Amino acid sequence: MKVIIDGEAVDFELGETVLEVAQRVGRSIPTLCHEKRLDPVGACRMCLVEVQGQRRLQPSCTWKATEGAVITTQSQRIDTHRQVLLSMYVADHAVDDQGLPKQRGVGNQLRDQVLEYGTGPQLPQLPLRRAVREHDANPYIHFDAEACVLCAACVRYCDEVEAVNAIALVERGGRTTIGTADQQGLLDSSCELCGGCIAVCPTGAMTERPSLGIPPAPEPIRSTCNFCGVGCQVDLHVTDGRLTRVTSPPPGTTVNDGNLCVKGRFASEFVHHPDRLQTPMVRRNGVLEPTTWEDALQTAAKGLLGVKRRHGADALGFVSSSRCTGEENYLMQKLARAAFGTNNCHQCAAT
Amino acid sequence: MKKKSGGTEVMHALEEAGGARSGVARAVSGQTGVPEATLYGVSTFYTLLAKPDVELRICQGTSCALAGAFEHIAEARANGVKVEAVSCLGQCDRAPAALDARLEPVIWGGEGHVLPADPELPIDLGGADTAEWSALEKAKRIGAEAVIDEIRAAGLQGRGGAGFPAHIKWSGVRSQAETERYVVVNADEGEPGTFKDREVMLRRPHRMLEGLAIAAWAVGAKVAWIYIRGEFQACRRALERALAEAKPDLEVRFYDGHGAYICGEETALLESLEGKRGMPRLKPPFPTEAGLFGKPTLIHNVETLACVPAIVERGGDWFRGLGRTEAGSKLYCISGHVEKPGVYELPIGVTLEELVQHAGGYVGTPKAFSPGGASSGFLPMAFRDTPLDFKSLQAAGSMLGSAGVVVLNDSVDMAEAARWGQVFFEDETCGQCAPCRIGCSLQRQSIDRYLADRDAEHLAHVGVVHGEMDEGSICGLGMTASLPLLSAMKHFPGDFV
Ligand SMILES: Cc1cc2nc3c(=O)[nH]c(=O)nc-3n(C[C@H](O)[C@H](O)[C@H](O)COP(=O)(O)O)c2cc1C
Ligand code: SF4
């Protein structure tokens, strides 16, 4: 099956959208509300293309490729539409000294698109009409209504991926905003503070409160989250030797598919905490002292074997942390059963 | 798993519990299983739910503005009444109009007019309305295919504004493989200047209901919904009385609108009926294929359905022959600066001049008219002899739309009148798509700034912004929302110097 994209016959699979096919063959089509994990809604209107036989431009994110359909993704008509639409978005957005959409959070795709596609006439700025929840005391998620383009990716993510539905589109028309029931703070809502809304926000209107104003690191460090055994991959943004932000690798690339939980995304204060243990410690005469791993393990083994000798193996119990992986849990029960001879073993997440 | 929408019960539950008042979303979430944020999003979308404490709603539509609505608003405010200026209430013939806290009309103007009874008129607003329903019997006798043939022969075009041929939708629904189908009556009449559906429901409820029963039977639908403007309580009572008399073999359910003009757009109406925010859907798929709850759905305007019994009774050719430039007769609403505002059933293609003769003549010297509601913009009197039909008005850069004709005389500053239209669209855009949401605000801001200092610079971008609203918007609201300002600038340059 072939669809004609800008004169080129391109293979496609049943169910594929024009956007998917066009991007596969290297067409650049801007989008704001599109996010692979969410049902397409065609609301931002950036991705409109010409479909032969259709009087109106159609959203390529929802329009399905069909046999022989003739699609145009580059034309004067599309350029004019994109540029004027970008002018309108800018008029409804916080801008910097150069009149460009402000850069914040982990980037602003609106700004990128203005730079790539250009704008139409400069329109007068509109006053901010979208309400914010100023009294929202949650420590992690900041909503900046001035930078919101109402693509509703956050709302759809909260619904379609997390099934939490803490946020919704509220109000109508130009006053439409991202809100909660009665506009209460996120802590009083069903929000789990996973921060997925931040990850899907194209403009940085949703940002990490602890990293407000700090730009993303150019080369984040890939690591594995240490909070549980799932093994979510994280990208650590390090600025001047300090961890400033944790993001997920892009969807479709790692086990967590772009998602993180509240701990993985936000609970990283421990990294630079003065009380953080940095070496093994052994308590001698009631006082904790830094030591080597070799010494620490020897001391622990001696102690455990001592209990077994004096009171029998069943005086011992082994509990592993919920942070352990399945393999680590396996090794731990093996240690309990084979090395020490007791079945008293447990995993704290099993209850 | 939480439900995304509570279906048709949700809006009623929200209304009962107090709309957007604090705590309501949580309570209704408990009853319905719909997430509380989603419910709050629904409440705040609909004017009647968002502001449950308003005591007096005064219409600021064009005809009411001409009749002194703003003075009434100022006066009520000075008297400490909780007053709200609202979009057109569909009472333009009785302007200025208002609603009390129970949504019953407070009328300061006179009574609207209709033509005297005439059995040669398909709807015949002045005629006696009875539960006879002989056309339904005839329909069943001749069969569904024959009925659809008559509708085709009649050339019946949708009376809700778009003028789409009715028979195509009937055949479309009838030919679907899915057998669970619906018919939905669009009785959400909200286009400023339009009040014809109101008169049909009040005066000829049987006509509309019989047309509905014929349509439902012909397309194989067992359930019909009537989505009726919440402000039209008297119409709902009239329909309920008529239903009790006729006892049709069809399940008819009512659904009250809660104050959102956009819910007149058919797919926004369906969303609303499903208990959600009234945001139009992307088309295709069209409702005939995937409508209410994803099932094939025939949606018609009140007037379109009210034409059906006469077509079945007297034949499609008869109906077609009633028109002058296009098929059939049409309910024309007329208000503003005329002597006898009202709803007049006349051949399609009458001119403004003829219509105004029926309406007792102009008040003052006419300057402009709006032929089909706010979405049609304004035309100068040079068009007074243009046929008021779908094609001619489109060629004039306007539209027949819902045929809500408003006449403005030379006491009116067209820049001011344009502003009323732009305020309306800024208030009523659903806000889903950026061209319309941002464009409506830009246009209203432009005319406000112009009115403040009469500097034409403020209007420099009205045309470009309109271009993108027309090109990029999802639904018809955005496409036409700039017309009040754009047409006023084009036809009345003298008011923009
Ligand atoms: C912004 C907008 C508002 C509309 N409002 C109404 C309305 O109030 N009543 C109505 O019958 N149709 C309205 N329509 C038209 C409907 O979408 C639809 O075309 C109509 O209900 C179909 O019925 P018909 O074929 O009988 O006209 C509106 C359309 C748009 C785009
Ligand atoms: S054009 Fe306007 S009313 Fe229609 S969907 Fe877009 S924002 Fe809503």
C-alpha cells in the first residue's frame, strides 16, 4: 500500500497516520499536542497538511494514510498557516526580551518552532487569562499558565497513562486552564506527583519546582533509579557538580517508557545530603567508624555466625529491601538457606 | 478503573448538587465514579453550572443591546442585584430580555409576531397544533424508502445553519450495519438573532415531534434525544405536554443544555449529551456513522424536523415549489430596528425588503443588517434586494445560517455593533483549538482598543488573524467568528475612520 507524500510514493501500514508516515520518510512537521503514548487529538493545529480532495487542511496526527491518498506537507498555504498560527501562539505566551517564547523547564518547543518555521506579523500580546493555583503548596510540580498552550497533553497523560485524573481542562474559551477540582492544590487532589505532566509538556509550562529556572544539562548522565527493583532508567542532569533534575529517557527507549514515579523523579535530595553514608561503617564499642568493605563484610559474617553457633540457625532472620531486584532477592534467600541454614527470609515489599 | 464520563446523568447530578460550587465535584464524583477534576472541568465549562448564584441574566445580544440591555444591566447592578450579562437568550423579538434565577424569562419588550394561520404553510406557526399525527401514519403506509425519496424531492436542507441536504443524512444512518441508532433534536438555539425554534416548540410542538417520530422510524432509531436549551423551560413544558397527548411509539428523552452556545454545533452537542465538556469533535467520522456513544446518529434542527410532516403529507415536489430561489419555505426571524419583530414563514429567497414589510417596516433609517446571526456578519442596505437564501448570501460573503435577521438603523455605530459580536465569540469559543481560542481574544482586543482611541493601527491584523482562524480552526465557530468585525470594516469604512 502506498500513500503519496509530496509527490513520493511511500509504503505504509494499515492504521498509520499521515504524520507517522511523513516523519518516517524525513518530513519535518511541527506538533505541540502530539505525544506517542496518548491518543491524538488534533487540537494544536500545528501539524495540518493538505489532503487532496479535502477543502480544509487536515491534522496529520489523526488523518489515516490510505491507498493512493495525495498529501502535501510543504506549500505556501501551509507555510502561511503555520507562521500566522505561531504568531498567535506567541501573542498568548510569555516572551523574552527578543519577543521569543520564554525558555524554561526542559525546553520550549514553541520557541524552537518559531525559530525553525518563522512567524507572520507580530501581534499585540494578550493579557494572561488562564488561572493558576497560587496557593498550591505541593513541593514538586509548578504550573506556569503564561507558558501553557493548552495542548492538554498533561491532562491526557494523567488520564490515559496514569489513570489518576488529578487534573483536567477547566473553564472555557480563553480562560481555559489546567486545573484540579475546585482548583485545590495538588496535595489535596488524587495527584501522585509522578511528574509525568512535566515530561509531556511541550513548552515547560509544567516544570519541576525544585529546579525552577535551572536549564537542562546538555549531556545528562544515564543511570538506574535505585528506589526499587523495576530498574527505571533515569537521566541525571548535573550542573556544576550538583544534581539539579532527574528526567526519564524518551518513551520507547527504556523499560520505563518515559515514565517515572514521584521518588525517581523528585526524591533525589539525598544525593547531596550531609547525613548520607558514603563508606561502610562498623560499630565498635558503641561508636560507628568508617571502614573498608572487606572489614565490614567480615564483621557482619562473624556476627551472624556467632548468633547461629550460640542460638541455632533459626534465631536468624533475613529481610531484603524493596529496592532489591529479583536476582538480588534470589541471592539473599540462597544466603539464608544454603549458607546459614534457615528458612527465615522475607522481602519487605512482599507484605 | 475510573470512568471518563458519567454519560447523560452527569450534568443533571452536577446541576442538582450546585454546579461549580466548592465540594460539589467531590460529592458527585462519589455518586458517579467520574473523577472529581473531570467533573469540575465540566461544571466550569457551562455558564449555568459555573455561576449558580446569579439572580438575573440579562441578554447582551445585538437586538437586546439595541433595545437598551446595557442600561438594564447597569441599573440592576446599582440596585445590588447579582446580575450577569449573558449571550443571546433567543428572545430577540421581545428585546431586551432577561432570565430570573429559575431561568424563567423576564421580558421588558413586547410580544413577537407570527403570520396568521394558513394551511398552505408547512409549519404554520399560527395554526392549531393537534395530536393527529396523520403524516406518521402515511409514512408507515408508504414505507421508509418512499419517505426518504420525498425528503430528497423536497430538497429539504438543514435549517440549523449549514444547509446540508437532509435525505443524505437519513440514508446515511439507515444504511449503517449497526442497528442501535439515535435521532437527536438540536433544540439548543443560541445563534444571536435567532428564536424560530423557540416559536416552533411553543406553538407547534406536535409538528416537530411528529417530524421526529417519522425520522426515527425511517432511519430505524428507537430512542430520540431532545437537546434543549436550558433557558427554554417553557418550550420543554410544551413538548412534554404534546408528548403526553400523542403517546408515540418512540422513547423520547430530554436533555437540558447548561449555557454554552458551542453546544449547538452537532458534535459538541453529542459530547455534552455524553456528560462532557462541549468541545467539538474532529470530523470525519460524521455523526451519521459514529455519533452519540459512537452509534449512528441523525441530528436535526427543530425547524428541519417540523418541515417533515407536511412534506410527507403533501409530497416533496409541493414543498420544493414553495421556494423562490431554493427549495421550500423558511422561518425567518427578524428583530432589531423593525416595527413588528417576529418569526415569518416565507418562501426561501425573499429579500430583506419583503421580510421587513411583513415585519411592519423599519424603525428609523436602516443602515445595516445581519442576515443569519452573529456568524453571518453585517451587510449594508445595498443588499436589501438580495434573495435571503443559502447561495446568494454566501456569494455576498455572508450566510443565511439560521436566518436570524437583525436590522440596525443609522443611530448605530457599526464599530460598536462589531464589538458586540466579537464579545459574543470570545465568550462562547470552547477554547479547544488555538486559532479560535487566541483569535477570538485578539479580535475582541483589537476592536476594544480601536473604540478607546479610534486609532486604525489597532485593526491592522484583523484580516490576517481571521485568515488563520478560518484556515486552522476545528469547527465553524472559529471559521466565522471574525465576521462581525471584518464585515463591518469592509462595508462601513465610514465608521472606522
Ligand atoms: C458554532 C455552531 C453553532 C451551531 N448552533 C446551532 C444551533 O444552535 N442549532 C442548530 O440547530 N444547529 C446549530 N449548528 C449546526 C449544527 O452543527 C448542525 O449542522 C445541525 O444541527 C444539523 O441539523 P440540520 O441538518 O437540521 O440543520 C451550529 C453549528 C456551529 C458550527
Ligand atoms: S473552532 Fe473554536 S469553538 Fe470550534 S473547536 Fe476550535 S476553539 Fe472550539
